[in-house]
Amino acid sequence: MKNLKTIGIARIAIFTVVAVSTTATLFGQSKSSEAAPGWELQGADGKMIHSSDFKGKVVILDFWATWCPPCKAEIPSFIALQNEYGKKGLAVVGISVDEGGAAVVKQFVRQSGMNYPVVLADDKTIRAFGGIEAIPTTFIIDREGRIVTKHLGFTEKDEFEKELKPLLNP
């Protein structure tokens, strides 16, 4: 009887460890060091923007939409981060997954005071980044073009800063 109780406790402990570690990866951040895919997308202003335009910079690449409350809640943090760290080599780039087209996104960008480039996602880019299953999905990319972390869902500015500072000040 005592052995059954011990086995039961061990199973619960193993399940808890697996569940917590899986949840942290699925609903928070995951670490990586793979090369970020290249992309070429139309900006909300109509100009073509290339991933190579940000070569040598630390990039926050944020997949978002105008109708997404957590996405909109992150925008002030991205504006502040761009203001604070842009001269140190940070580039924030928004990739809109809106289906309403450039006009909807352009108006939102203007009204929100977004101080960083926003481009319109296409299926090829979404697939290249592993399929965006939730928004916001945000990638931190180092100066060598490697994905350092991937965040699913809303992330606080402080969390981004903790990750960015070592990349900006090696």
C-alpha cells in the first residue's frame, strides 16, 4: 500500500514538472539560436522593406493585429524601447497579420504614434517563422541575425529590456 502511494506521488511530481515546463514554452518564451528567416514585405506606407535593412541591429520582430487587445497593449512598450535603445542599435519592426489591408494598418499606425516600421504579413513569411498560431508573437533577433527568444502573448517591457540589454551592450 505504501509503495502505491509513493508511486502515485512520483507520477504527480513528474506530471507537474512536465506540465510546467511545457506551459512555459508554449505560453511564454522559448530560447533558440536558429537563423531568422529573411523576408521582403510591403510597409503600411506602401514601401518595400527587407529584413536585410536591419542587418547588424538587434531586432524586435512583432507579429500583431489592430484588433488584438494584447497586441495593442504592447505598442507603448515598443515605442518606448525604440526611443530608448534605437541609437544603441535596436530596431523594432511590426508585422501586421490584419486582413483589412494597408489602409487599415496605416491609419492605426498613425493614430497610435508608432515610431517604427510596420509591414504587412504574407503567408510565406508566416510559414517561414514556423506558423504564427497566436498573437502577439514576438521574436528577439541578435546582431548576427539569430533568433534569441520567441514570446507568445503579451510581454512586459521590463522582460524585453532584460533580454535586450546584453545584446545591445556586449
